[in-house]
Amino acid sequence: MSAFFEELDYCPTPIGALSLRRRRDLRLGVDVWEIMLGQDFLMTSHFTASEVALGRLGVAACRGDTLEIVVGGLGLGYTAEAVLSEPRVADLQVVEYLAPVIEWHESGILPMGTRLADNAGCRLVEGDFFAMAAGDGFDHEKPGRQFDAILADIDHAPDHLLDERSDSFYQPDGLRALKRHLKPGGVFGLWSDKVTDQRFLDRLASAFPEAWAEPVTFDNPLTGNPFTQTVYLARAEGG
């Protein structure tokens, strides 16, 4: 049996103290990995259904083959892993602001070990997703490169941010700036830990010709009750 609680890493970052910890859930009899930023839970291995859904729904909405995908936010890696499990995906770039998170995947300290870091079709990129979206894009070697899908799982929700620097991204102008980096008919996907927010869906629809929300409901093992989060999706013109 593992230790009841272990802090695996702790380090300061520009947006707060980042920690990775593992604890034993005695009631369920499983180890749980948690990423925290200050007192905020960024991700827990207890709840992964909606992160997986973001990857699968985002790829499913894409047209064509040999897909090129960007995932914003690495975390424990469940969205990226879901993307890579889809046979149409040829190239994945995962943009992560916090360098230690990439190091955890490279060292194999997380539940999925080094599967993402070792995958030849996956590139882990240290960078500011929001600055890239507003600027020249997500490939420093090819400024202006366009992708089949850009999937983001960074903030808790469009109105619940980890850091105020991302606020403008969720406004119509920020969403239109992101759209420049999508191929014609390309897909934008966004994870939210809340039920569908019609106000954000309206903003999304003002920036994209097609926008919709996919509720993801799963059983919460801590409460025994169903819990609903949201994957927002939008499609660019053309294609």
C-alpha cells in the first residue's frame, strides 16, 4: 500500500505556487494524483471524464484525415492522451505554461508515465497559450501555421480564471484572434468545470458561424451523485 499522503513536487511559478501530490483514498482504495496552484485544484485523477471528452469530441468534430491538433494545457495528460488515441491524428502539439508540468511527464512521475513525452507524434511545448492565440500562433518554427483543431483546458471556466491575463481570450475579439490559427472548417474546443453558460455560448457564436455545447455528466465518486461539466465546440468558416 502506498503512503497516505506524499507531496511529489513543489515550486514557485509566475502565477503562484505549484504542487503535485499523491494521496490514498481509503474509501475507494485508490491513489489519487492532484495538481494544485496555491489553494486551487487544477486537476485531479478522481475526475477525468470531461477532459477525455474534450479530446474525443474535438477530434470527432474535425473533417478529413492526418489531423494536426493543438491542446492548450497539459495537466495530468488525459486530454492529450484522448487526442492521440484517435487514428486520424497525425500531429499533436501540447502547449503548457508551467515548465514543471512538462518535466513531470518527461520524468514519468505521473500515472501515465512517459507515454506522452515518448510519443513521436506528440510535442510538449512550454509557452503561453493565450499569448500565442493572440499572436503568431502555436508553432514557433512556422508562424501563422493553421491547425485542424485547437482544444483548451486551462482555466476552470470562462468566468473562473486561474490568472487575469487570460480574460480577454474569452471575449469575442479574443476568440476571433484564435480562429485565425484554424484551417477552414477547423474546430475550437474548450473545457469548463461548470454547466453550460449561455452567455459564453452567445459570445462563441458571435465569433464562429457554428457553436454548441456538449454537457458531460459523470458519477462523482466523492459524493455518489452525478456531476455535469461542459465541453464547448465551435467551427470556423469554410472546409
